[in-house]
Amino acid sequence: MPTIITHAVVPLIVGAALGRRCISARLLIAGAVLAALPDLDVVSFKLGIAYTDTWGHRGASHSILFALAISCLVSLFHKSLQTSPGRCIGFLFLAALSHPLLDACTDGGLGVALFWPFSDLRWFMPFTPIEVSPIGLTRFLSQRGWAVMQSELYWVWLPTLGLAAAILAGRGLWPAKRS
Ligand SMILES: [Zn+2]
């Protein structure tokens, strides 16, 4: 997996670039939470569930169906998130889906069960440039943590910032016009 911070940063940067009128602050935070949420499945290791199991790490929680279900569920509270139901589901679904799609670009571990429950196949993108992060903070800090962060900065943060710049340019806000 990319680190949980990197997962959360993607919707934060994109949502912030879209602006408060489009994505409320509360919706932005909900998007960041949902983008990080699938990796709660690492508790499966503690519960003795095999990595390869449907309910193991990168299993059902990393599927399109899970992203859709969790975004629909949270969208029941769209009023609290100060947004419309459609915008709420749309943003949260993309935020949640970004998680397995990024995991599928990593160079290690098992792939993601993106098409669960139709298929249990663990799936990778054809291009896997992101260095996989060791599971667990201690291992992350003691093993190749910096190399992983560099890889994520290059392959996730930079393209996301590029997308944000394109959105800002599309909104006529960047680069700032001088008069
Ligand atoms: Zn993950």
C-alpha cells in the first residue's frame, strides 16, 4: 500500500483545488477518511485471516463495490457534510476508489480484489511504479520508509498536484493573473 497519509492526501488536494463551493470542508475531510479507510483491513492479520482470503488485506475492502457502498452509506449524511447527495456520492466514491487503484500501482504484496464479489482475483495495474510500503508503522520506520515516501512523492503527490494545478487553471485561478 502507499502510506495512509498519501491515500488521504489525494482527495484532499483535488477537493481543495475544486474549491469550497464545490467541495465543502466537511466533505473534503470525509473524502480523506474514505480514501484511507480500506487499509483498516490490516486488522485481519491480527485476527488470523490469511492475506489471500476475501476478507484479508487488499480483499473485499479494496473493491469497486466497497467504494460504492461506503460512499452511498456516508452520503445518507450529506446534509451534515453540507453538500448535495449526488455530489457527496460522486466525490466520496472517487476518493474511496482512488485507494485500491493506487494500491494496484504498487510493486509488491498481493494485488487488490477490485472486482469482488464477481471475482476474487487479486489485480495489479499493468504499470506498477509505486514502491510498496511495509505493513505497520514500526516496519515502515525501520525499513525503507524514506525510499517509499520518495516513490510516493514522485508517483502520487506530484501527479496529484499537477491535476490540482490543471483544475485551478481551468477555474482561471492559476497562475495568478497580474494586472
Ligand atoms: Zn490498501
